[in-house]
Amino acid sequence: MSISASSAATTAASAASAAPGPSVGRSLFYLVVAGVAWGTAGAAASLVYRISDVGPLSLSFWRCVGGLVLLLGALALRRGRVARALPSVTATATATEPRRRRLIRILATGIGLAVFQSAYFAAVEETGLAVGTVVTLGAGPVLIALGARLTMGERLGGGGLLAVVGALAGLAVLVLGGDGATVRPVGIAYALLSATGYAAITLLTRRLGRDGGKAGSLATTAWAFAVAALCVLPIAAGEGLLPHTAEPAQVLWLFLYVAAVPTALAYALYFAGAAVVRAATVSVIMLLEPVSAAVIAVGLLGERLTAATVVGTLLLLAAVVGLAAAEARLASDRRKTADLV
């Protein structure tokens, strides 16, 4: 390696290690925005199913491709801004993380994304937006809490346990008390499969965040979407990639929305926030997704607002606020302890 190349690599590594990650407060905000944005994806999928013959795997494929294109554009803009300090986003990531580990992380995240969102869209198609969303996100906290305890030794504590129980109670009210909801076993199975993929992504992101493997969230998301698109492509091609519809403009607008807001934006914010916040807290904050989905279902899809919807939504919001406050207190205590030391 030449002296100039060695100096550039050292500068990139120093800048990457010196750049502070997002604060706990900002990370919580990122996760809240991501959860609300994710809640709109299922509603958009429901509208696509109503006006076209597109299937869940095809929709998942185009979501990944659209998100990838948008993120590559964002990465190109960022690379231009930091070109004087860092050769490229990729060079920064590889300078701070072993290549083999980075490859494993990207592949695992991409496969998890393919399972998570494809199974979720299938659940929405089979058993409806409300049931598919709340079962996916209801199983998530249980799987994540168990996985975090087994793999990272994270403990919920009394307040965290109470918040998770409250969140699950809210989900139970939404599912069991919903008026006119059609609960189909196949749809429930898809939702549980989606929850498994979601839990795996959350645990992986949190584990790498703890171990210092914090590559840029945009780069992580872009590579993961590329892997997810390749995983879904063969099956989506058999399902039919191009939709047949009498309203092509509306379908195109919905595709673009799904790629931009609940995909490129939401996943980038999610990966950035989940690397800082405890996995159990992430799982409960992401329950904002069924809350926003319920609001959209009532406001745009014509579903009737029931008492069960109101009670379940309030329980979920209380759980989110409780765990967010606990996370902020924990971060404050850690800072005070560090200052004393």
C-alpha cells in the first residue's frame, strides 16, 4: 500500500471511529418515525390488491428494488459531501469492520428482510390488514425478548416486563375484540413467519451495535435490499412481476410510495436507531405500526372504529411511552456513572 493510500485509509478509520452515533433520544425518535411509516405499508398493499392482480411476493420485490434505487441515490449524494474526508461510504465501512463479518451481516439482514416483508404482505392478503399487522408485531416482542435474553443477556426489568405485558394485552384486545375481522390460519402462519424474520433482524442489528459494528445505516439498508430482492426474485417471477390493472397510474404511485416512505426512509431510520436502543424496547416501539395501521384502516379503508380498537391502541401507546421513558432513564444513569468514573 502506498503512503498516500495508507494515510487515506487511516483518515477514514479515524473519522469513522470519531463520528458519534445517534443519541438515545434521537434513536428513539428514529424508531417512532419508522414504526409509523411501516404502518402505512400494509395499507398501501391493501389498496394495490384492490385495484390490481399483483401478489405479495411481487410487491415485496418491487419494494426492495425501489428502496434500493432511492438509497443508492442518497448514498451518492452523501459520498459527494464527505469525499474530502472519506474516500467512500464503502471504504469507511470496510475500514472499521472485517470483510467476512460485514458480508455475513448483509446476507443475514437481506434474508431476514425478504422473509419479514414477503410473509407480512402475504398475511395482509390472506387475513386482512388489521389481523396480519397485529399478529406480526404481537409475536415480535416475545421472540425478541427471548432471543435477547439467550444471546445478549438483556433483562427487561420490572418496568419493561410490565410494558411488554401491556403491549401484548393491547394486541389481544385488537385481535379478539375486532368487529368483523376474518382470522384465517394460513394468514396467521404467514404473520408468525414474518415476526420471526423481524425478530432476527432486530437481534442482529442490536448485537452488532453492541459489538461496534456500526456501518452507515444507509449502506447497510441498501445492501440488504439488494440481497432481499435477489432472494424474492425467482418466486416473484413465477407469481408475475408486472401487475395487470385498469388504474396503472394509481398502482405506480402506490409502488413509489411503498419504496420511498415505509422502505428507504423507514428502514434507514430503523437500523440507525436499533443499533443504540435495547432490543426489547425496539420491539415495543415498533408496535406503533399496528396503531398507525388501525388509524389508516378507519380513515382511508372504511373500517369502523370500535371500542376494542380504541382500548387496544391506547394500551399499545402506553407501552411505547413507558419503555421509551425507561430507555431514556437507563441512558441517563449510564452517563452519570461514566462521569463519576
